[in-house]
Amino acid sequence: MSTTNPSSEAPVDSHRGLRARFGRRPVAGSPAAAARDRRRSKQRRRLANVAGLMAALVLTGVGYSVLAPGASAADDSTGTASNAVEAGQELYTRSCITCHGANLEGVQDRGPSLIGVGEAAVYFQVHTGRMPLVRQEAQAPERAPIFTEEQIEQLMAYIQANGGGPTMPSGDLRDGDLAAGGELFRLNCAQCHNFTGEGGALSSGKRAPSLQEASDLVIYTAMLSGPENMPVFGDNQLTPEDKRAIINYVQTIKEQADPGGAGIGRVGPVAEGLVIWTVGMGSLLFGIFWMGTKA
């Protein structure tokens, strides 16, 4: 009769217990299975929270990279202005410094000082092609501008930042009173530009230019800066409302027809008298000679 040795079976039972604890899945519905499911559910929630946080951070970064540059450019006007001033300085050094000096002080017998002329004078001179000057003469002729609109704005920014002076107007430049503009024009401008803005000859080879092709800004900046022989009409001499009234008058008469017939250049009684003498005396002399041949 054989007997079982307890000591020989004890290791076997212990190995079976370890396998039951670590190597086998808990039976479904048992407390061990429920604990395992709770642990896995908690791990999935943690992973979902981490993934959601990462997605939110990525979306925030993308949104900032898209929207922040535009917002900063709109808010940081000084940066844009600084860039324009630097670009204007380069243009000035390349095209203007020989006549107007390194510090806008001007050069004798070449060009006047630009200190205090402001961006208004730069717009008028450069936009009308008078500057840069081709050669020294009695009067700078008007021609097509050699700088683009962007380059003109850069030059304006540089001169304004370093020399100061009158700034550019804003808003509608034709909203002044038409009748008051006509009176002001005849009082302050007609003696040089003719009462309809056709221009006229001045002394020493100079000429008051025609206003027929002049834009609102050109007329306004000319009044602010006083180019050539033209006096400066600052806000103490002509208020902004007066300037707008004059511009309204000038631009209105350019669009009006001549009710009396041929305008003859709209240069006034001189041209009309010349036509009367030429046509009238010519017709009279022709009649005299014709009657003489018939007698």
C-alpha cells in the first residue's frame, strides 16, 4: 500500500497557484475580471484626455500662426512706418542727395532745403515728374513720374519723418462751396492761372501751369507747398474748407461747356481781341481790295 508524500506534491500545488494568479485570465463576472475592466477603462480615459489635450494644443498653435501675423501687422503701425522710412532713405540717397544734401539741408545752386516742406511738397514735386530734376533751368517741367506710387509714399515718409511739415489731406477734396471757391480762385489764383485755370506766362522764362490735367491732390498739395513762383497758402491763409472750395470750382469749370461758342483756349480777352483784329481787319482789307479791283 503506497502513501502519498506531501512534501513531493507541495511544489506542484504552488506552481499551479502561481499559474492561476498570473498566467490565466480571470473568469468573466468574477471580482478579478471586474477589477481588470476598471483598470483598463481608467487607462483608456487617461489616453483619451491626453489625446484631446494634444489636439487642442495643435489647433491652438495652427490658429495662432494663421491669425497672429495679420493682427500684429495691423497693430504695429510703427513697424510698417519704419520700413517705409528706411526704403525712402534708400531712394533719397540714390536719387536726391546730390541736390538736397545728406541731412535735407539743401545744396547751394543745386537744390533747396527740404526741412519743413513735408510730405505734401514731396507728393506734388515727385508725382508730377518735376523731381528728380533733369537739368537746372528756369522752371522744372511737368512730365511722367519716374517713381511708382509705393516709392513716392516711401519718399514722403522719409521726408516727413526727418524734416516735418504739411501732411497730406484726407477725405473728399471737392466738398467745398462752389460759389465761394470761384470767388477765392479769382482773388488768389486767376492772375497767374487764368480765371479758368488755363495757366499763363510769367517773367524770367517761367509759366503758371495749366490746371486742366491736375488732380485734386495735386492742386491741394500745390497750395500747401507753394512750388516755383506760387505763394504758400497754409491753413492760416486759406483754411482747408477754402482749399476744398477752390478745388471744387476748378474741377467744375473744366467739365462745363462754352455756351458762347468756341472757347479760344479760355485765355481771356487777349485771345478774343486777337481773333477780332485778325478776322475783322482781314475781312475789311479783303473787302477794300475786292472793291478796288471792281472799280
